[in-house]
Amino acid sequence: MPYAIRHMRLEDIPQVAEIEREAFSTLWPPTAFKRELQDNKLASYLVVYDVSRRQEEESGVIPPSPENISPSVSTLQRLVSGMKRVLNTNDGTAPAFYIAGFAGLWVVMDEAHVTTIAVRESLRHQGLGELLLIALIDLAMQKQAQFVTLEVRATNAIGQALYQKFGFVRNGIRPGYYTDNHEDAIIMSTERITSAVYQQQFQHLKEAHFKRWPGNLRRHTEESMVRESS
Ligand SMILES: CC(C)(COP(=O)(O)OP(=O)(O)OC[C@H]1O[C@@H](n2cnc3c(N)ncnc32)[C@H](O)[C@@H]1OP(=O)(O)O)[C@@H](O)C(=O)NCCC(=O)NCCS
């Protein structure tokens, strides 16, 4: 499947909230994505989406056939509105793309803080978490941050492995940080992302990523779904 990254939009929120619930079952309250997108000037949120699949394909809308069309007006109306949803949403826009994961970044001064990152459980182990992290680090560079930091649960070995791969090192602990189970948070951060050493390592990791996962597109916008050759 071809996957691409773009900035999160309001229309993505229902899918993103679903992925967040699935990934962070103990998280309460859920992130107020609408407020984050509209009001938080420090925040940037990205989604990774399947460029070949629209959300409505998941909804199981039944196309009309002689067997399932009854003379009842309400049944016909339901079928027509279902078909309309496949082609277009009510407001005339195309149905939302199928979102596979999302990630967030807050940039304060020279520090970019990864607030969240998650991939649908059914789509993990296909490089999408890595694609999101690459996009976040790229974004941090664009925003002229010098360091990328984050907190991760002490028991989250998968998250830590992903971050370590991209040069994050442990540099502190917040004891009992997570209020649901009083688990410690491990603080991780990169070295200076503008340093020649980090840039070189990051470029190398990026090249390796796009070679290993040729379905992942380099461009971060829907408009440029062109796969670049490396
Ligand atoms: C963390 C998460 C985003 C990774 O997404 P993913 O798409 O499955 O990860 P990728 O396929 O891109 O894997 C990238 C790297 O992550 C690490 N990783 C992924 N799955 C792993 C596993 N089962 N065991 C160990 N490391 C793993 C590896 O370093 C991997 O690189 P490699 O393939 O070269 O070994 C995903 O597991 C998730 O959504 N988890 C729940 C939410 C969460 O914990 N988020 C982090 C909060 S701080």
C-alpha cells in the first residue's frame, strides 16, 4: 500500500481518536485534537494515510441490487445516501483518506517535543511508525529546533527501540509520571539535530527506510504523491 504523510485536518479527528483509544487504552481524557489543531500555535500534528483508500470503503455500504431494494421510500433513501457517501460526503468533499497513524510535536524555543505517536494495531510492523518519526524529525528541523525530546513509559520497549534507532538516548527519569499506574517515564532526547553527525546518520536512516519500505512516500503532502527515486 502506498502511504504518505500530511498535516492532520479536522476531518481526520474521528479516525485519529479511534487510533488513540486503541493505542493508549488507559489514556483519559483523550487528546482534545480539535483544540490542539485550532488553538495551539506550538503544536503540529501529522497523519500517515493510505493514499489508495478512502474511509468509506470501510463502512460496508451495500450497493443497490434487485434483492436489497425494497419499495419502501426510507430504504431507497438509505441506499441513495449510502452511495452518495461512497462518492462524496454531504458537504461535497471527498471522503476522508484512511488514516493509519498519527503523531504530534510541540516546538518551544529550540526544543521539539514529541507528544504522541501511534499506528493502528493492524498496520504495525510495516515501517509506518518509523515514517511518522522521520516526518516529525524533518518537521523539527524545518521549525529550526535543535533537539527532539520525548517521554516514554518505562515498560514501552517497542517505543524505546524505535526512538533509539533514531538516535534518542535516555537522559532522565520522571518517577511515577503516568497517573494511571504510576509508571516512570523515561526522558529521551536526540543530540543536536543540526549537527553534521546527526544529519548524516538521519539521512542514512531515511535512505534505508525508503529502500526497505518502497510503498512509503517521501513527500509530506497529498498533492505530491509522487514517489521520488533516491
Ligand atoms: C511504537 C509504534 C508507533 C511503532 O509503530 P510501527 O509502525 O509498528 O513501527 P515500525 O514498523 O515503523 O518499526 C520501527 C522500529 O520500531 C521498533 N519496533 C517496532 N516493533 C517492534 C517490536 N515488536 N519489538 C521491538 N522493536 C520494535 C524497531 O526499532 C523498528 O525498527 P526495525 O524494524 O528496524 O527493528 C507502535 O507500536 C504503536 O503505535 N504503539 C502504541 C503506541 C505507543 O506506544 N506509542 C509510543 C508512545 S511513546
